Amino acid sequence: DDLIRHANELGVSVVEEILGNGLCGLYYRPRRLVVLDSRLLDVQRRCTLCHELIHAEWDDAGCMGGGKAEIRARRLTAEALIDEDGYRRAEALYDEDAYEMACELNVTMQVLCDYRSLCLSRRSRLAV
């Protein structure tokens, strides 16, 4: 609900349909439209919608091949969906088991891995 409300605030429409090529979602800039694969599980839908809304916020034209905009969207998605205290609690509770941690934090394995590689390592570098 919060993400849909945020989409409305941004003037972005969200629709669901079956996507191919392994896509979970995409942001179509000319129409300010997020398309989510209708087959996604709730946790996948939440993470994908957050990711695509970040592309919308930054007015990204397209990131299919990766690049700085995609890395930024992945980092900001992880930061938006995982707080450091919750991460540390899940880490201690599940002895760093990534799958169990992702379930506890209600995120996909991809978002958890992005948090570990893009957020925690960034915090370590900034703290030096």
C-alpha cells in the first residue's frame, strides 16, 4: 500500500502483466508506467515495485544492461527495504543464513545480497 501510494505521488501508474525474458518488472519512462510480472510472489512484487519506483524517481531512461543507474537503483532499493538494525538482528538470529535472513526481512535474496555488497561495504568505506 505504501509503495502504491508513493507511485501515485510520483504520478506513476502500476500495471501487471506477464513479462518475458526473465523480467520481474520494468519502468517505461515515456508513459511513467511500471509494469510488474503478474506471476510474482508478494515479496518479489514488493521488491520489484520499490526498485522500479526508484528508477521513476530518478527519471532513468533504461537500465537493461546495468550501469550506474541500475546499481544505484539496486542500492537504494536495499536501503529502503532493509534497515541496519533489522539486518543485524536477522544476521544474529539466523547465523548469517542468507535465505532465512531474506525471509525474516521480507525481501528477495537479490535485495539481501545487494544490501550486503552495496550498502554494508559502502558504510564500511565511509566509516574509514
